[in-house]
Amino acid sequence: LAQQNVLVSLFVQDYAKTHPIDDAKVKAEYDRLKAETTGKKEYKARHILVESEKEAQSVLERLKKGEKFEKLAQEKSKDPGSKQNGGDLGWADPNNFVKPFAEALTKLEKGKITSTPVKSDFGWHVIRLDDQRAVQVPPFEQVKAGLQQSMQQQQIGKMVEDLKARAKVD
């Protein structure tokens, strides 16, 4: 089994060397991906996630009274990924979020908080939009190696699928 694994590994390495992804293909893929992001926005938001609508309404009331969003997120949110950072979700494409959250987020104005709690499969959210911007596409040279590696992996995957399709197993 170890010998077979070594042979397969050597075969894949040889295939990658004899079927390189040239710079022109990588640049074309970069340009395609860049074109897909043209006109798209990413959002910098914070949220407070709680179990019930009643809890979310309580959070909204406290915010209306002037309490700090970040402090309430640390105190009340059940989201372990953002709780300690004051509910900060960083810059993200709204498609990375569940649909009700994304819909509420994209309707908010900068600096505003949802007027009503937003229900999702995770619980109830109170969301604040801190900022929005056009999607930032890194320069080609910065992503070239990673993109080339990803394309190589896809090519190897296709080769494996083609081999499986042609294989005759009795």
C-alpha cells in the first residue's frame, strides 16, 4: 500500500510537471475572476447574536439608550467568532452570510443598526453596518502563485476523473 501511494504521488507530480499551467492561462483566469467582482460591494459589519427575539429587542432598547454596540456584543452575543471583538465580522461579501442576514445587511446605511431583529438559523441578530466599499481585488502578482496552484489542482482532479471514467473494473 505504501509503495502504491508513492507511485501514485510520483505519477501526479510527473503529470503536473508535464502539464504546467502557463502564465497566460493564469492571467486569463485572474481577469475572469476580476470581471466577476466588478461592481460588487463588500461590507464591514458587526452583529450581536442572541437566542430569542425578546433578547434581541432588549439589546436594541439598550442601544437606543446609548450603550455601546461593542460592549453589548461582548456581554450578550453568543457568536464565539466575533463576540470578543465587539461583534466585528470584518470585511465580507454578503453572500458569505445566511440569506436573512445578508438581505438585512445590504439594506442598511453606513453607521446604522437594524431597526428590528433579524432571524436566522443561528438565532436573532442585531446588525450594524460600519462601512461598505467596492470589492478590493489584489494585484495579479500577489495572487498568481495561489491561483496557479489552484488551477493545477483542478487540472489534476479532472485527469483523475477522466482516468476513472476510462477504467474498466471487472
